[in-house]
Amino acid sequence: VLRRWPHSYGDFFSDTEAFLMKNAKVKRCLQASQMDENLLLEDCNPESDFQNWSWQGDFLMNDGTQSCLSVMVADRVQTSHCGSMGNTRWDCSNFLLSPLGSSQGYLVANRKGVTLDNVRGPKAQWHDVADRSVCEEKAEEARYFLAGLNSTQMYDHTEVNTALALGIDQEELEELLWFFRTEDASAWNYSILALSFVAMILGLLLLAINIVRNRKRKIHMYREMVQTAQQAELQAKQALMYSPGELRKQEPILQDQRSGGVMIQWKDGTITSLYTGSTEDAI
């Protein structure tokens, strides 16, 4: 029996999806008693309202009795009015059912019926007729609930209060609505695209500036090296040149060398031409 999403919040509780709770070990389905609050394990019958259960937030409601699966005392599991005293809310941990906020164990099947135990085997596994875990049914129900809120766009506080009976407070409901919002994200996407383009242009500009600065720095270093080499070469040439005083002493000697042709420097330091006299006599 499948009941899909309601058209309004008022019909929510009667239009949620119903399913059987079949135990993986005993191969029988959980059934609410018509006479009292006890639970039975009977052969599966999808036509029986007393074997059909549905998630109402954290509550597991029976279609036949309109009461919820609960733990009233110790490990005794039964049905009672939803939200009554005791533990009427259920949580899924590793696809196993356990009372919400309690460490009493998991819902398991035994010869007497159902109870709570720390067993994690097939006794603690409950599936529908399609062999899906009832925890998957809970997750799917939550998706339908959020989809309905987004599609109807109803945010009136009187209607939201109806959802509080599902085990979701107003603050958590607003967070879920924000997380699963379905508004058009085109503006956001275009903004991110524009920012990415600007960041790329800025990166290319910085790269070009860095390349130009590196090139200028290399040219400046090359010029300094050339200038240093030229200065060193000039200093080397200056070290080999004669001083001005020595140049003046050498000037007469060079003149005498040019006039006589062969010059002789004696031990006393005088310089004479070898053939000066002979040349003059010849003239």
C-alpha cells in the first residue's frame, strides 16, 4: 500500500507511505493487536491495516490502530498513543531500529513476539515486502517531506507546527529548508564565473609584471658587469704606463736616439751617439 505526498499539511499524516515490517529471521510481519496494545508476529498480509506501518518523523505509526510503536517499561515493546509517556520515538543505526536516545538495544523478534536486545543479526533486521530496510523507508519519507515543503512554499507558523509532531523542531526544520532550498542558482553561478575570470586576468597581469621586472634586473646586472670589466681593464693599462717624470727623462734620450741612430749609455749615466762625430765630419 503506497500513499504519496499530500497536497497540504493537514493531510500529511494520512498520506504518508505505508509498509510492512517483516523480520529477516522469522519471516513474519509485525502486527498490532486489535484488542489491546500488544504486538504479534503473523504471516505477512499487505491488505491488513494492522500490519501496515508508516514513519511520522521519528514515530512508527500503525495504520489500523493509529498508535505508535513504543517501549513503556524495561524491554517490553508495544503500541501506545504517539507522543505519550515512554519511548515512542525510534532511530536507525546501521539499518537497525532502536529507541531514540536510549541504549536499551535493538528491536528484535523472538518466540514470544518482539523485544529489545543487543543482537545485531537477522533477528534485528526489519524489511518491507520489497526487501528494503525500514530505515530506508524513513530516509525516503524525509525526502518526501522536504520536497513537499519546497514545492508548496508554505511557511505559515500554524502549518509548520503540524510538522513538529514529526519529531522535528522549528529550528531544525528551518535548517533543512535552507539546505534543501531549490531557488534558481543562475545568478550565483554567473557571479562565480565572473570572479574566476577576473582572478585569471589579475594572475596574468601579475605574471607579466614579474617577467618585465626580472628582465630589467638582468639587463641592469649585465651593464654593471660590463662596466666593472672596463674599469678593471683601464686600471691594468694605467699600471703599465710610465709616470710623467720618467717620460721627461726619456724624451732627450729618444731625441738623441733619433739623431745619432746608435746610442750608448755609459756607467756614469751619460748617453752618447756612437757615430755622431763621424757623421758631422763627413758633412
